[in-house]
Amino acid sequence: MVLDVEGDQVLMRPEELGHVLGLRISYITMEWWSSADIDVVDSYSYDPLGCEIQTLWLDGLTRDQADTVETAVVAAATGLPTPTRAVIVNRQGEGDPDDWDSAVLYEGERSPVVRDRALVREPLTDRLLRSSPELKSEEIGAGLTLLSPARPL
């Protein structure tokens, strides 16, 4: 399902969604299901600056389900021809994706809080590590670094 501006679900075939995503013309919020009663909300944004950003809301999933979704999205993000500038993983349901816009899209100086996990590329990686030296970092390929709190927030 794709969520419209009012939050209503709009059924879209995978081919149609792939076509719309491929056009890279707008911000899209998708909702899909891990099981019959557990949904995942994925906000996808392509920016004309030549990058993609995704925010995953995984707070309704078990740890195993969240790991599965995150692994799939990371694999897709590292394989895209257009570089993904950031994948923000929100497992606690806290925070706001807009907190990341300034830092990710416009290289703003304000550093967002990494509550769960964030996959980012330079120069954002260095900025986040300078502002929050307690973060753990791990190179995952395709120029992306996985950042996570050393201790859960």
C-alpha cells in the first residue's frame, strides 16, 4: 500500500510502485506487512541533489522481524545506482524523520540523535561521530557506515 497525503491506504501493484519510485519525482510513504497483523511504514525520499533517503518505522515488529526488514533494505540500498545518503532505522517509534533533513539533505550543522541505527555516508558520518563520540560505527559497503548507540537510549 502507498499512503496518500491524508494517511489513507492506496493499493498499488508492485510494478506500479517500482515505476513511480524509478521516476524519482516525489516523496513516497509505503506500508507493507511482515505478517497479517504487523505492518511496516517506510518513508522514501529522492532528493534532486542526487541521493535517496529512507526512514523505516519498525517499532511494531519483534527483534527478528526488524532485523529481517533492516537487512533487506540495507541490501537494496547498497545495490542502487543512485547513492543512498541515509537509511534511518527507527525501532522505538521515537523521533521524527524531519530531524534528519537538515543534516542529510543540506549538510546542516545540527546533528540528529541516533536513537537506533542509521546508515549514512560521508561527510555525515564524521559529523555524527564528532557530535556523539559514544556511537559505534561499522563499515557495511557501498560507502555506507552503520552507526548505533553503544548503549540503547
